[in-house]
Amino acid sequence: MVEGAVMSQELEMSEDRCLVRLAAAVTVSSAAELHKVLIAAIDSGRSIVIDLTETTELDISGIQLLYAARQAAEQAGLSISAPKTPPRQVADAFLEAGLDPFHFAAAKEVE
């Protein structure tokens, strides 16, 4: 069931998790909308899964929002992960920013 869809971002909730699908370009022009979707995911109180498999472009604003969401989710005691391998251009965007895309993708256990 789709709870909300915003441009190229989709938020889908089930009983135990919240799936955030990011498709097309995730750039500064869609940052405000992505922020709203990520806040809704965190506010849901469910574990969060980020799907980047259909993302065609990711800039530093998108990366910053994803890392901020990870930090906020973990502080709220929620697990957050991006378990599927992202497209090459997404992995390259993380690397160009000096970050490891697989570090972000790895599920972190919440105490």
C-alpha cells in the first residue's frame, strides 16, 4: 500500500517496515520532497529500507539527507538500511563525496 508518493520518491508502509523507493534523479531540486518522505518514514516508528536501485543520479544534497536520516533513525532506535546494490552512478556519487556507499547500505543493529 502506498502511503505517499512525491515526484520520484515513494513511501510504502507495511506492518513492520517502511520502504522508501528513490527513482530518477535525487538532487537539490527534489531535496525538500525527499526530506518530507524521510521524516514520514522515521515518524512511522518502523524499520526503514531505502531502495536506490532505480536512482539515476544522486548529488551531495541527497547523500546528506540519507546520512541525516540514518542518524535520526538510529537515535530513534530504528534500523535503517539500503540492502540492494545501488547502480554504479549512485555508488560513484558516494565515493566522489568521500563516503563508502556500502557503509551506508549496511544494516546497523539497534540496541
